[in-house]
Amino acid sequence: MTQLRAMDPEHREGEDPLTTLARSAAQAFDLLPAEPGTGRAPAGARRLAADPETVERDLLKLVLTLVELLRQLMERTALHRVEKEDLTSEQEERIGLTLMLLHDRMGELCAEHGLEMEDLNLDLGPLGSLLPR
């Protein structure tokens, strides 16, 4: 925590280190509160504004995105292990069937909630998209 205090020139003596960290993070990310009475966040904070009407759908979309990312990572790992001949044919069959079932279930969940698999891909700005196209 000493390093944290040294990095924060506005550290107040006796202040809780977590409060110092939170203040520093807020300054670093320039998180501005919503303008009073308007219900709208300033331009710098709009990306953080959550619409109460869509928060449940957005949360579901985020969870499904994470599950899809993990599924794709497991698929790549399985393919790598198959290429290295690190699995028996029975293990290959079981992994392949499991990944296919998971992919089908993901499609069902998306359809059930009015989403497309393409909706799960997050745009990371200059880094590109989260999931391969």
C-alpha cells in the first residue's frame, strides 16, 4: 500500500487504502457521474450507463459471450491435442461430441433469448473483436 500512496499525490493521511485505490481508479478512467436531473451520463461516461430496461438482456449476453469464448478455447485446445496425437480415439470422440452438444446448446440459448451467435462477439476497439469471426 505504500507504493499506492506514493503513486497518488492526493492521498489523504489516514485514508483507507481501498478508498485511495477507488479514487485513483476513478480518476484514471475519468468516470464521471450522470448529470443531475438529466439521467444521462456525460460523454466520457456513456459507455458505463446501464439502461434498466436492457440490463438483464445485456447480462445474459455477457454470460453467453464468456461461455462461447470458453467453448472456443476448449475446442482449440482439443484440436491442438488431436494434432499432437495426445488423445486416444475414444477421448477424441467424447470431446468432439461434447463440444458439438455445447455448440448446439449455445445456439438454442441464443434463439430462446432472441440473440444470434454474432451478437455475442464484443468489439474491443483497436484490439479487434473478442471472438474470431
